[in-house]
Amino acid sequence: MTPLTRITAEYVAQEDRIRLSGERAGAEPLTIWVSRRLLNRLLPVLLQWLERSGGTLPAVNLSHAETRQSFALQAARAGLAPQAPVRVKQGAESWLAQSVDFASTTSAVRLTFKAADDQAATLALNSQQLRQWLSILHDLWLKAEWQGEVWPQWVREAAPVTQQSIVMH
């Protein structure tokens, strides 16, 4: 099982999937393809973990909890530092994730992406990193024009408003 040290997530329209390009210590980068169907099963688990892990202040009510989560997601998004994408060479290891094992502590999650032929790669994320990754996945979800029923309101509210030019005829 290979631990991933850094990933780049991209939506690839021709595949209608998310491509995770992952760096690994002591090995060449690899590509893991993740389907919408698998993400539809994974995202609720990740979002529930964030909601349960909460913060230091108890939520007074559901609306307050959602507002706190939205602010935390906005702060995580603001903390994203631009980095060069992970580059995977032609002919490098590439496979479709068939399942994802989820493990967690109070401060982090570990996702183990598994292929049909015993290939696996692990990604460990603390709550800040998980929020950043979810923010990126939400942006890709919108780019893919997939229906957003899996995303709670606090994620949709934290998404930036895109600047669209107005054309008048």
C-alpha cells in the first residue's frame, strides 16, 4: 500500500471522472481514476466526519453548525497555496478505484483507494486538508455539471461566486 504525499485532482471530460495524480515517496507518481458513483458514496462519510469533528465551540443549533462549517470551509479555501500540479509520465501506473476504505481519528482521516487487482494507495488528511480537498472536489463537481444533491448547503454557500461577463445585444 503506497502512501500519497501530495495529489492533484482534475475533472477529465472525456472520461467523465476525476483524475487524482499522486506523488509517492520513493516511487513514480501514479494516476487514480475516481468515478462519480464512488464519490457519491465517499462524500457523505467525509462530510459527516467534518460535521462530527466540529470545532472547539458547541453548536447552538443546526443553522449555527452549518454556518460554522461554511466559515471553516471558506478559511480552508483561503489557505490553499498555489502549487505546481503533480505530473504523471506517459505509461505510468494508472488504475480505476473500485472502493475506498475510510479510517479516522479525532484529528484526521485516512482514505485507502483500492483497485480491482490489489493495487492501493493511501491518502491521509487532517481536517484543514480535508476541507481544502472537498472544496477542490466541489469546484470540479460544478465544472463537470454533475447534480449537487450530495453536497450540503454549507459547502454550496462556501463556494466562490464566479465572475461572469455580461454581454448585452
